[in-house]
Amino acid sequence: MSHYLIRMFRPLAIGVLASLFAACSTNSTITHSYVDPLLRKLDLDGVLVIGVAQDRDNQIVFENMFVKALKGYGVNAVAAHSILPKGELTAEDVMASAAQSKLDTILVTRYIGASSEEIYHPGTIYYGVTPMYGAGYYGGFPGYYGHAYEVAYQQPVYTSNTTHEVIADLYVTDTQEHMWQAVSDTIKAGSTDKLRHDVIGSLIGNLKDQGLLD
């Protein structure tokens, strides 16, 4: 095979990227994944990355981050905002732009929504014990246990986890065939950029698991 959707990269880069995404994707879970076993074997080169979003600034940031991550693996990736015109676009417009840029696949990511879950954390009592100077100092265990004392009490609390769901699909440009899909559920823990890193990290990990990324 002379061309690949994903090309091999140097061992040093492997170690750095593996560490990066292992660290930043711990809040993400892939809840659904599919790959076409036949299309996975195609000779493909180049991917157009599309982030479907109502806010163009968010789209640009997400596409750029995803492109940067894929390029780190040797992929010829291009952000859609850099070659597609603004405004309403048809599927034919997108495929034509991808073909003109010689990109054999189209990766589409869509934000599905968020859900919140209340989690109860029960209170905890921390105990200390007075020193025991001899085996029979307090007359055995009952006497010893009676000299335990409460040193701290943590009140029970409720916390809320917000989970964001993103679905990603990979299509072959010239045939429109569906090559791969993954759904990522990500708990937001930190900034919005951290959330984006977690989502991208989980999707990159699934591309590797499905044999589309070396």
C-alpha cells in the first residue's frame, strides 16, 4: 500500500503523544464505536476535519485542535474552516471541496448535548486513639476502644457532574460510504480547552483501537 489514511511516525513522537492523550482523556468514555471492516483496508490519504457547531469561533478552535492532533500522527489533515466558504453548505459542496484538496476522507464531529448527574458523598468521621502503654493498660480491647476520640468530621455533600456527548463519523469522499463512527461521553473537569482535549483524545484513542491509526 503506497498511501495510508494514517502514516507511521517516529518512535519519540509516539511516546510523547501517547503520554499526552493518556493524561488528557481520562474523563472520556467511548460509549459506541463502529468501523467497516472492508473500508478500513482502503488506500486512503488525507482527511477533511469538520466540527459542526453553531458558534464559528468554537468550530475553528475545535477543528484546529483535532487537525493538530492528527498531524502529530502523520495524517494529512485539513480544517474545514480553512477551505470551505462561510454560510450554508450542501453535502455536495463539502465533498467537492474535499476532492479538490485531494482529501480522500471526511471526518465530521457533532456536539449532541450535555447531561448532569447529582452524586452524593456521605460524611466521614475521622478518629484518633489515646496512646496505649501496655497490653493491659485499658483492661483489654473494650477499655482501649473506649479511649478512641473523634478528631474531624466531614459533612456529606452533593456534587454535580456534567457529561458532554460528541459523535464523530468518517466518510469516504468519492463514494460517501460510512467508514467509522464513535460516540464520546466526557465529564468536564476544568476549562473548555481541557474538555476539547479530552474529547479529541478519546476519539484518537478509538481510531487506534479500530485499526485506523498506527
